Amino acid sequence: MNILVTGANGQLGNEMRIVTAGSSDRYIFTDVNQVEGLETTYLDITDLDAVRTMVSENDVKAIVNCAAWTNVDACETDPGLAELAEKLNADAPENLAKAMKEAGGLLVQISTDYVFGKEPYNVPCREDQKGTPTGVYGLTKLHGEQRIMATAPAYVIIRTAWLYSEFGRNFCKTMLNLTATKPQLKVVFDQCGTPTYAYDLACVIFDILENRKYEGNTGIYHYSNEGVCSWYDFTKMIAEYSGQTECDIQPCHSNEFPSPVTRPSYSVLDKTKIKETFGISIPYWTDSLKKCIANLKKQVK
């Protein structure tokens, strides 16, 4: 089977390159950005005709959409960027859904915990829970989900949260730098969720595709690593596992760091459905964090 991966030079896309290396399927990695040393086919997924041509010429039967506009704060303050977020997070997934409907294929869409947040939750969010986004980013990602469900007969939408990896810009890498260079840090403790190692998510997507587990299992699923923590707890563990313990890390409230968007105060995802449907086990968040930091240390040496 020929499988298209969009946004292949981002965090999840790079992990997909790694986990699919030995697959019997043919993976085609696409992006609008080219990175030296990475084989990448140019594809603008906001161009429906270009998507259709790519799918037709390569006989694509599945698409994994790792592409998205993720600058949460910027699209709150800039109307032009808000339009771009809608184009990339809603219009583009609809294009992919149309192409897969025409080809009789599957669309795997990566969504986000930001589709929740307006209501005060204190139990893990389930897939059938009403979306209540607090900002433009979450709203556009919810629109993307809705467009896919209205268009594609075969889809697997996976909502994830707090994604980090060895690639690109992310919270883990930022905190590794800050805890190594700052004598003191304040990190919010009143926003709780679960970090997700992009490699673990890529492994789940690969398993679903490689073993054709998606057949008969169209729907929305939640995936993050197991456990619950605050951004403060996350930072403390990043510092501990990296050996950077001289930085004084202190908890603080979200209002001490004003932001254009109100982030979910509790966005823990209930993963019962994905575990039971696809027969997977999910690593605990600190175990995966240790692996990522070990890999990052290897890159420095």
C-alpha cells in the first residue's frame, strides 16, 4: 500500500520516518518545507488539485496528516494568521478527505486537546465529549475534524496533547535549554495534562496502518502517554533526567504569564477507546521522557 505523510519535516513526521523504515508499505513523505538530508516531496495540501494529482499518480490509499498551523498565540492576535490557521487546520484536511474518498482510501488526522478547555473539567476528556475550544487554534482544529467526518467515509482522527520529541521546537527542548542556562525559572502549575512523546504516537499510527487495524474502526480516538502532570512537574522531570538540577524551578499561576489565548486548565485525555479498539499499551510519560532526553544527549556528543 502507498501511504502519504504530510508535514513530514515536523516533529511527528520525522518520527514517522523512523518507525516506518522497515515497512513493507511504501511511504511518501511530503512537506512545503525542504530540509537538507531528508528526502521530501513538495506538496501544498491547501491546493486540492495538487493533492488529487499526488494521490492519483502515486496510487495513494492512505494519508497521515501531520501538517498543521500550531502557533497558538499568533493566530489570536493576527487576523491574517487566523485565516491561515483555518486554511491549514480545516480547509486542508477537507482536501485530504476528499482525495481519500475519491480513491477509496483512509485518512489519519492528528488533532489536539485544544478542542476542549472552555468548560471546567476535572475528569479525563472522552472522544464523545462536546468540543469547547477557547481560542482560534482549537476552533480551527475542531473545524478540521468536522470537515473530515462530513467528507471521508474512512478516517481515524487522533487527538493528542503536549507533543515533544528530539525534532523541531517543543517544550521539552526549550526547558532543557532554560534549565541549563537560567538560575531560576517559574513554570505554571495550574494547567494539567499529559506529555506525549511523538515517537510513541508514531508507533501507534504505524501499528494501525501496518496491521490494517483501521478496517471497520473509523472514528475519533485519544492518545497521549499515560499519567497526569502540570507544566511545572514536566519541567522538574526534564531537569532531573538531564542532570540539570542547579536551576531553581518554582511553581506559579497562569496569570503570571499573560497570554492572548486561554489554555485548557485540565486537558487529560481518556485513552480507553484507543487501547481497547487497537489492542495497544501506552508508556507512562516519565519513561518516555527519559528515552527522549537520552536521545537528545546522544545528539550533543
